[in-house]
Amino acid sequence: MSSGQPDAVRTILAVNFNHDGAAVLLREGRVAGFVTTERFSRIKKHPGLREADLAELLDQAGLSLSDVDHVLLCNLHNMDSPDIALLHGSDLKETWLEFWVDQRNARVSIHGRQIPCTVNPEHHLLHAASSFYTSPFDTAVSVAIDPLGCRAYLGRGSKLMPLRRDFDSWFTANVGYCYVAEAMFGSSIVGAGKVMGLAPYGESEGASEVDLTGITRFDELVALADKDPVPVKVGDRELNARLAHYIQRGLDIQLMELFAQLGPIAARAGIGPNLCLSGGTALNVVGTEPAFAASAFERIHFYPACGDDGTAIGAALWYWHHVLGHPRQSHPNTELMYSVRQYPEQAVQSALDEHRDEISVEVVDNYVGRAADLIAGGAVIGWFDGAAEIGPRALGHRSILADPRSPTMRDRLNSEIKLREHFRPFAPSVRNERATEWFGVSDSPFMLRAAPVLKPGVPAVTHVDGTARLQTVRREDNPAYYDLIRAFEDRTGVPMVLNTSLNTKGEPIAETPQDAVRTLLDAGLDHLVLPHMIVRRREPGTAS
């Protein structure tokens, strides 16, 4: 049994029990295993951890429970999202693994093993830790914003200390955003991204000049938006895009003010001009990017899992560095972008064999070139490679890819494949060397920055306001994906492809080869590309 001394704790298990359930095994300060529960349960936003997920995690790391020296139980029963029951008819706690915590919250019993534990470290601290400890900065301001509040921390070396400021007394747009998402789409955790996509449709001449400073309640914001509505038809419903525009403007204004305040505070504290962002609101790239650009900060870092799935890794890193005092380590992009589980050729073949009557498989040497040909010819392909992404964005391992030049591609993807609202945009994956030329920024590997599209010719990834949420791709981060984009550029002159997640409506992102094949069949993709394989749906009546 570990004594609890820093040199006795080598392996840490951390679990997030709120929505976007996740767990990490940290071994000697490095991620040895990581699971997001929904990817394996196939239940979107699944909270907590199941027995099967713990077994998967230990198997990834090549460890047993006896190797675990400390456990962090995060967001346990103290902040349950009501959206889970709304989405699934249950809080899903009945699916969790069995564990017991003693009355002092000092030890947890899992499978009969008593392990020292920490229960419910401060929520925003865990968000802030995920972005600070994975950043390249020795010092930084780390900001965590989500519907529960806005907090800032000063990071220096291995320590992360709270900044004692009451931002919640005036930073309220994060909460207002939830109200708007619930009113428009029935859920805050599912609807927030939709509000962001709808917001520019509610902008018109004069709308950006409307004074929002006196608005303090949701009903006041709704009344203001109803005075000059911008109706957008979605199925049999009519949404007022003006409401989405106003709440986005409110968030923009408050982010500007927040970053403007934090810059001088950091300078006085001897903190470098470095900003780390986390929490669900960090996914609102429309607001964070201009606020960062207008601030005194010069560099910015995100952790790809900005939501509560990232709190598991944040907790483990916080305990390793801040509590135990271990020095910081560098984290390459690939370690932050992608999980641990790889699927061998046998697993791929098993998935293909399972659906052999529904698919045809072509083995090809130059699958990257063939994929580029398919995309340039108008096909929509699934792209499956390596370990799955960490966080909600497809980053070139579990992606649906298409031609950004097509003026009809966005509508086809939204209506026929993703089965989602027509106004929602798609992202470009662009070679990092060409990103500044096309978007004015570079180094956005996690698809968490937005920028204006500076050149014509890519309507499928250009939102109605002329911007895009871009992923920049370097060959050292993802060789095959980079080579695909380069091959597409060789054929078309355009150094990017349209990239969205490999799933369809109501589904988490594909994890396994079986998930990828099912997405090919259910979503109506033209092809699924795996290393050295091109898979397509078999036409009815054709021979095996």
C-alpha cells in the first residue's frame, strides 16, 4: 500500500462522474490510458465510468488495480447535469462501476482493494489544470469558464493557485447561454454549439449597436430579441436567430472585459503573457478568439477536451504536479489529441467480416492518394486511423471528409449524412504552412480557434459570417492525414479538406472499427478509408 509520499505515488487513477464521463491512468506523470465513457457505451454524454471502461483503461496501460497508488473521484454527486436524464430517461448512475468511499473520504474500495483517494477537488481547478499543465508555458493565467462559473488561476512551474476575484458577479453570459440553448434546443450541453452556429444569422444592420448592458435576466433578453426577430425555419419549428445573436454578443463583450482585466493582473504578478483556456465555454471559439486578439496576452493554449471529460486528466496532472511537487513535462500534440487504444489489423478485419454481405473492400497501396481522388471527385468519405481523438473535435483520426470547394456540400452533409440543422457549419483541416495565407492564423491543431476566411473558393467551410473554425495540421502530428491534405492540394490547389466527426445524429464519435463500418452504412457515406483499404457499401443484388 502506498504511503502517500510523493516518491511512493507512481500511478494515479482519476475519474469524472459528471456528463462526458472519462477516466485516465497517469503513470510517472504520463498518460498511460484514457477512456471517454460514451465512446464505448455508445450513449452520448454518458457520465461516470462502467466496469467495462475500467477494464479497458487498465488494459490500455498494461496495469492492474494493484498498481494504482491514488484515486481522484471528480464531480461525484455534487453537480449532476439534469440534461442526462432529459436525454436518456435516467441519470445512468446504475451503469457505474461499484465502489465505496470511507466516511473520511480518504480511501476508496474498488474490487476489494483499499486505495487512498481524493474526493471532489474543486471543479474549475481541474479544468484549469488540464490546460495549464499540458501547455508549453512555465507561467500563465489559466481561465476556466462553464455554466457553473468563471474562475482564473495563476500557474507558475508545478503550482496552480486561484486568483481571488469575483468574476461571477458580472460574468453571467455563460449562464445565459445555457438558458438560450435550453429554450431553443431543449438541452444546454447539446444545444450550446447550435446557438453559436445560429448566432450570425441573427445579425443585421444595427443589431450589433443595440445596448445590452441593462439586460440582467433571461426574460428581458427574450423580450428584446422578440422586438426585432430574425426567423429561421428548422424542420417544423421557427427559431429567432436574433436571440442567439444577442447572447453571443453578450458573451463576446464579457470575454473581452475578462481578458482585458486579466492581462495587467498577470503582468503585476510576474506571469508571462500566456493564456490557457478550458471549460465548456472555451469551445465558443467565436467569442474567445477576438477577445484573445484584443488582450495583452501573446500566446494561447487549449486542452482538446475542454469539457468535463478533460477534468479527469486535469485532476491527475494537478495531483502529480501541484500536490506531489513533480516538475513539469512537455506534452507533444499527439499525446494531447489522441487517446491510447490502437486497433490492430485483426480487429479491422473482424469488423469487415461482420458486414461482408453489405460492403465491398478494396486493398490498395496508395490509399492516401485514392482518398484524395475520391474527395476531389465529390465523394464523402469516412477516415479511420490510429487511436481516437480526445475531446469533442474530429482531428483526423475519426473524421468524415469532403471537398471544401463544393457549394452544395454543406447542405448535403447536414441534411443527408449528419442529419442536423441546416445552419450548422463545417470546419477546414488545413496544412499549417498555408493556414496564415488562408485564415490569418496558424497553430490551431485542436480546432479551437476561429478566423476569417481570407480567400474565396471554399464555401463548404465558410460560415455565413465569413469565418471558419479551423484545424491546422502538421505532418509530425498526423503523417497520413497531412499527406492526404497535401495530395488533395496537388490535385486542386486548395490546401485543406472539410472535416467533421465520424458519426451521425445522436451517436458519439466512432471509437472502434465496428463503429466506423456502421457509420458508413447508417450515414450513407460514399466510402470508408482505413489504412490500405477502401470500403464501400455493396449495391443491392451484387455478389459477395
